[in-house]
Amino acid sequence: MTTAAVVLVLLSAVAHVWWNFLLKRARDHEVFVWLMQIAIAALFLPLAVFIAVVDPVEREGWLFIVGTGILHAFYFILLGRGYARGDLSQVYPIARGTGPALVPLLGVVLLDERVSPQAVAGIMAVIAGIFVVYWSGRMALALRRPLMFLREPATLYALATGLFIAAYSVWDKVGVRYVAPFLYMYLMALGSGLIITPYILRSRGMAAAREEWRVNSRAVIVVGALVFLAYGLVLSALELSRVSYVWPSREIGIVLAVLLGSLALKEPFGKERILGSCLIGAGVAAIALAP
């Protein structure tokens, strides 16, 4: 990865963890996600119009915009459900960890990318670190019954979220060839927000939306800005480097999520999570420095 790509990925990781932390603290996570999409549409409309005039969307780009809107609609709803049922320091690692396990495979199969042995070792270290972080305090149980966690609703939602992360990662790598990254991000948020709207109105209603806005309006606006910044930066990094390297490197945010979950939300934090965080950090460094 180039130095510029590394800087973009690290800044994106910090912004990403912070908005996930604020989402975890929401009262109604799904309504919060919907309001956040509306905030993005309002906050960044002038920027989107300016970019669209200077660098219009290519005809092929509209297919990718529609596709990423659908993928992100499922991603946001599943993520919100995961946080409604589990800890930040567990849901975040498993959701974000599924992507690095799948994205390099998809990058090789679909995009004809090449992954060096050093990057493969780094990816394996990230995956191992995620496993250790997730099973913190329950390693003996994990060795005896490694599939037991599939019975936990929060884990299932996190895994499903990870599948959509892997899908939109590869989809968007191609999409930014036809659409400027920050315009792509804006249209993704607008599209996914429109797709989510009927579901929210039917399942929650406007009363729930008004209450969430009353309690968390400031957080909704901050999260909207952070989501836009986080994904816009990583889309820019995708223009400079391989998807197989960018997405695993972004998961350095897992370490920050575990720390935030422990220090701010008083979630469990034992030696296993420290070890897992170190493995993730070492894996990210190996990927970032891979040829």
C-alpha cells in the first residue's frame, strides 16, 4: 500500500469506530440509522451537487450506485440489530472481521488481484485476532464448542453484517471507477435511506423517529458527518491500492472499538482481548507493508 492509502485508511478507521460507538448508544438503533442517512443527504447536498457538476457520473456508474444503495440498506439495518442485542466490543470485531476473511478471496476471484505471502500472513493474523477478541474469557468453551456462538442473535446479525461488508467492498471497488468517491458515498447514503424508509415507517412509525431525533439529534448529525468522512476516505484509498489490502488494513479500528467498549461502555476487557488486539495490529501492519 502507498503511504497516502495508509493515511486515508487509518483516518477512516478512527471515524468509523467513533460513529459505531455513537450508534451503539442510541435508543432505537434502526431509527437512528435511518435518521443518519437523512442527515447525510441534507448536510452534504451542496458538496454532492458541486462534484456532480465538475465530475458527472458516468452512465455505467448508476448501476453501481443502485447496487451499493441496496447492499448498504441491509448492512445498516443488520448492524443496528446487532448493537441492539450485543456489546460494541463483540459485535464490531465479528462484523468487521468477516470482511477481511472474504474480501481478499473475492478480490482474487472477481477482480484478478494478486495477494503476496506477507499479506496472506497478515490477513490470517487479523482473523486469528478477531477470534481471540470475540471469545475473550471463553476460550476453553470456544475450543470445546466452537460453533456455539452461532446460537447468539447478536453474533448472527454481526456475521450477516460482515457478509454485506464483503459484498459492498468489492462492488464499490469497481464503482469508484465511474463515480467520484465522495459523490458515490453521498448517492449511496441517499439511496439506502430511501430504501430503508418504508421499512422504518411501517415497523416503527414517525412517533419513534421524532422521539429518537429529540433525544439524539446531535449524535445523529455527528454520525452522519463521520459516516460520510469514513467511507469517503476509504473509497479514495481504493483508488490508490488493492481492495485485498485496503479492507483488512481498515480493521485496525477493531482495537479502538474494544478499548472504547471497555473504557466508555464498561464492557468486559480481559487478557484475551489484549492479545487479540495485538494480533490484529500486527496483521494490519503486515498488510500495510506488503509489496
